[in-house]
Amino acid sequence: MSYAVKEIFLTLQGEGVHAGRRAVFLRFAGCNLWTGREEDRATAICQFCDTDFVGMNGENGGRYSAADLAAKVDSLWGERQSDRYVVMTGGEPMLQVDDAILDALHNHGFTVAIESNGTMAVHPKVDWVCISPKAGSDIVHKHGDELKLVWPQNASDINEIEGWDFANFLIQPMDSGSHIENQANVIAATEFVMARPKWRLSLQNHKILGLP
């Protein structure tokens, strides 16, 4: 098995419960809700994605074996042995994640987190599960450590979502690329949380700080 990787880089987690935490981001290429091509966006299930996950031409991108991929993550983290944390993301990482890569990362001492759209069952060896459901998709993974709902979108019944088994429920303002629309989305997300105190507001701090 070889893994198609868009990019791998060391940064700070910008979103969610672990915002501000040092992390290696391992971005797999490919997604099952959008091709990543702009000409296909209007007909995609997920039309608001703001991430480039196409191809393998990003920083440290390419095809890797499990051993080589874990070694690359290890080298980017550096010599510090404690609090090793890697975030597997995409695209949709569960299109590729399997026993081999999870075992290899664990053997290097990493806590492994995943950011998934929830349309595929997350591997049970993943240590921290963040699901970000997209309206119109069939969500099969309804439990985990955090649920991150980008807002606003034509989401499923919020009452149903609140019944899913997550430790943390987060609302994140959608990044539309327009300053005016983004401000409106922040207001909408804030109003959502004020009306539903089970949820917390999550911002994309890496964009605010200018981090990758």
C-alpha cells in the first residue's frame, strides 16, 4: 500500500478543541464529496471547501509507504519526544487510512487525530476523532471527540445532530472568501451558539495568525 499525500507540515492546530497545539499535519490527497476542481464545485456535495487537496505537489507531497510516511512525520516533529501529535486530514483521509499507517505512527510515539467528513467509518485505532458533517452527505460515523459543523449550511436536523455521541460540539463560521460574507457568517455562528449553549464557537486561528 502506498499513500497519496498532498502535503505534510509542522504548524499549530488552528481549529477545534486542540486549537493552539503543536502538530504535524498530514494531508491526504482526494475526497469523496468533491473532486477539488473548480469546474465541479457547483455540482459537488460539499461546495464550500477552502482546502487544496488535489494532487501530490504540496510541501513534502508524494507517494509514501507506511514506514516512510511515519518517518517523514517523525522528522518534521523533531527530537522532542513528549506530546507528539499528528493530524490526518484531507480531502477525506479515511479513503486511505489503514492499520499500517496508524501502527507506524503509533510506533513513533504519536497521538493520531483525524478530521473526517463522517461518510466513512473512522478506523478504531485513531486516538482523536473530529467529524465535520456536510449537508447532503450520508453520515455513518456519529460518535467521537468533537463534531465541527461549518456554519451556515443547509445542515440536517440540528436536534438530530445534537443527539449524536460526541464529547464536544463546535460551530465554525464558513470562510466564503468574501470579507462581508465572512462577517455575516461569524454573526450567524455566534447567534447559533448563543441560542444553543451545548455548542461552542471555533475559529480558524491559523488563518488569523497567517499559519499554514
